[in-house]
Amino acid sequence: MTESLPILIEHSVQIAWDFLERTGELDDAAVASRFLVDHIELMVRRGERRRLLLSNKAIDDYRRFKRKRAILVA
């Protein structure tokens, strides 16, 4: 049995969140949460259903987002 899409999104976000939290990479919780949810929802809308791929891609994208944001602020 496959997960419903809302559960798939929730689990994928939680995996990404837990990893980023453990590694100390989360800054603003509201920004991080919105970023992860938006990116994972977009991938799901495009047809991706593999939970670990969703979470790993979201982690990579969040890291890139943070680097770009740091450059703009500096």
C-alpha cells in the first residue's frame, strides 16, 4: 500500500527537517519549513513519489538556498 500524498509530503519534510536540525543547518524555522514544504510539494506535483529522494533533494536545495542567501546578505 502506498502513502497518501499528504502523508508522503509530511514524512519527506520531517526526514529533511530532522537531518538539517541534527546537522545544525536550520536557521529561521519558519523560512526553512516553508522552503521544504514548497519544494517537496512541487516535486510531488511533478510526479515524484520516492520519499527519500524527495527529502534528499529538498536538503540539497535548502543548502543551495542558504548559500545564495548568505552571499546576498554579505
